[in-house]
Amino acid sequence: MAVKIRLARRGRKKMAIYDVVIADARAPRDGRFIEKIGTYNPNTNPASININNERALQWLLNGAQPTDTVKAMLSYRGVMLKKHLQIGVIKGAITQEQADAKFDAWLQDKETKIAGKMDSIGKAKEEARKKALEAETAKNQARLDAIKAREEEAKAAAAAAEAPAEEASEEAAAEAPEASAEGDEAQA
């Protein structure tokens, strides 16, 4: 019986979440499995990988073959390195203490890189949010300026329309006394 460590899909359409399972190679992808050892959520950034490292290592040492994706995930979590170091201990190339020290050093370095990536993602999101807010503020200010300019133009146009009307009424008023004076002269 060939045993595989692979992913079993679950979740809704376009929002897949995967279980990391130990299954017979002949079983369907989402079908029967021997043991569930973790989950994988590619929808988050960075992707969430929760695997029971001890059980995965035990299955790898017993001969289970991981698929390409699961192998990359196990490598990311350090299980493949731990397997490599454990084989070295079994063969007598290094001691268990040396293997543990190498693994701990690698693990601390990896955690630092992951924390740095999460910080940079958080900063990038914050910067994008600030830029979007500044762009929105600038756009709103441009709209307000355009509205004020239109209102001022309307006031100027109204004032310009009133000014000729006032001049015309003043001229009419000035012509009216002249006409009445002329009319008085004509009657005399």
C-alpha cells in the first residue's frame, strides 16, 4: 500500500481550504484518508499552514511520500530539514544535540523572516490606505473648489445681468424726466 501525504479540498467555491492528510494513493482526493495532520489556507497572506510536525515527520520516516505541494509546505515548516537531520543522526554522522541545535537555529531564522514579511505586508497595507485617503481628500477638495467656482461664476453672471438692467432702468429714469421736460415745453 503506497501512502501519500497530500491535500484534501474543502471549503466553498473560490475560497478553498485544504486538509493535509495521510491517505492511500489509490483513494480519491477528497475521499478516505488514514489521518489528518493539518490544514492549509491559501486565502490568507502569507498562507496559513498548520501542520502537526511530529506526526508528519513520523509518517515521512515510515515511508510516506508527500506530493509536490505538501513537500513545499513541509519544507517551509522545517519538517523536511528535521527529517534530513534525523537521518544523519540515525546514520551516526551527527549527534542528536547537534541536529537539534541546527534545527533551532534554522527555526529562529525562519520565524524572523516570517515576522519581517508580515510586518512589510502590514506596512504596505497601511501605506496603501493612507494614499487612498489622501487621493480621496484631494478629489473631494477639487470637487468643492469646482462647486465654489461655479457658484462664483453664477453670482458674477447674475451681478453682470443686474448691472445692465440697473443701467437700463437708470437710463430709462433719466430719459423719463427729460421726456417730461420736453413735453412741458411742447405744451407751453
